[in-house]
Amino acid sequence: MAQNSRAEYARRMHAVQAHIDAHIDQPLELPALAEVAHFSTFHFHRLFSAWMGETLGEYLRRRRLEVAAQRLIAQPESAVLEIALGVGFGSAEAFARAFKARFGCTATEWREQQRGRRLQARENSNPGQAFRNPDQASGTANGEHEASPIPAENFMKVSIVDRQPVRIAYMRHTGPYGQGVADFWQQQFAPWMMHNNLMGEPRYGIAHDDPAITAPEKCRYDACVEIPTDFTVGGGALVITLPGGKYACTAYYGNGADIGVPWQALLRDWLPQSGMQLDNRPFLEYYPRGARYHPATGSFECELCIPVVGL
């Protein structure tokens, strides 16, 4: 009973967070968000603070600024004011004050700093170390060697995919990405999938936050699997429908420690030159049926997908 009650609270709070991200450009008032959570306005603010460890106002301000910081990098041609209004700030002055308080510099300075760091990183490292051609990867556990990585500029092929809405079951990990996410898949979500006869179904990883911007302890990641319409969910998992729409996708084969490199290349190198921009849907790792996994090295195969719309 207690587990079911906690799962229901989690479902409601996750629904509020999803609503905030999907409507980040709009006014988000307490009564409307309380209605999304199906709590009274009187109780919702206190419950949200207890669940999230920050007040609703603090959370809204943080998410608006984090999304703005991401878009300053991914959309270099967009004016700062356009980005400020696009994440729900009512004026350039209010955005400027909040951004400097959060990041210690102006939005323009932030954009230039991140551009300089990206260029320096590309000069000082092999930008393709995390990219592997899935056709060249062994994906076996019998002692074969994996193929050598190939340069990102020779491999990163991005396709625009029109994805359909899909019903998924998921569990959420909150905390640092990397090994923590890998452990969460192996120790919690995979056993749940096995128990529910879902092994082999298409899976998704949803990284809600950019770990270069959001504090590690606040980063949210959902491990997900497609489920039939008549599937009854239990055991701590929750159900949502992933929205459809256009996604820019590229193949990845590597491990969890290196996956940030292609994400950054997709978001900060490909996107600004694409003639497209991000919208408010979540980023996805898509693991189709038969996606390879190398147990000896921890390497896996997936598609990295970012939600895009025209400029």
C-alpha cells in the first residue's frame, strides 16, 4: 500500500515537471499547476517543496534559466531577448538579473564562454572518440575486440525522423549521470523488465537535464520501455505517453562515460548549422529491438534524438 501511495505521488509530481517543461514559455501559476497534480492549491506548494527540496518558485526560475542557457548555446543566431521570452521571462531586465545571479555572468558572456570552450575542446581532443560505426563494432562477449573509433566528422550522419507517440513504462533516476545511470538500468530497471516479460522490447532513455548546466544531484533520467495498451503497471514503474514529432537522430555505439561527447556534437555543432531549433519535448536515447550491448566493456548501441522544429 505504501509503495502504491508513493508511486502515485511520484506520478503526480512528474506530471507537474513535464507540464512545466512543455509550457516553459507560458505563465505557470500555482493554481493551474496544483490542478495538474490533482492536489488542492493550499497543500500543493508545501508538498512540492517537500518532494523537490526547493519551492515551486525556485524550481520554475531554475528550469527557465537552465533551458535558456542550453538554447543560448544551441541557437547562436537567436537574440538573447528572444530566448528570454521563449522561456517565460516577461522582460529582458528580469532575465538579465536572474541569469547573472544564477551563472555569474551575462547571457552574452555565457554564450561566448561556451563557444570558446567548445572550440578549445575540439582542438585539444579527438572529437570522435565516442563515435563508433555500429557495423564495425563486435558487440560480442567472447573475447573479440571492438573496432577502433572513427572521427565524428566522418561519421555523424543526422537524419530527421518523424516519431509517433508511444506508450511507455518508466522509472526515474535522480542524481549524477554516467555510472549512476548505468547502474540504475542494470540493477533496477532491467530486473523489472525481466519480471514483466518486457526484455527485448524497444527502450528509451530520457535525459531531462543538461549535466553541464544542472547541478548533478538534480539531474533527472528516465529508463523506459514500450508497453502494450493493455499492460498493467506495478512494481514502482509509472506510465506516460512520449510525444511524437520530428527528431534529429544520429547513431551511437560506445559507453555511458563517453556519451556526452556526441550529445554535445549534436546539440552544439550540428544543430546551430541545421536551420532548425529545439522545442520543449524531451531528448531521447532510443534502443530498438536487437540493439547491441557488449557486457565486457559496457558499450551499447542506440540512437540519440533531439526534438526539433523549423526556425
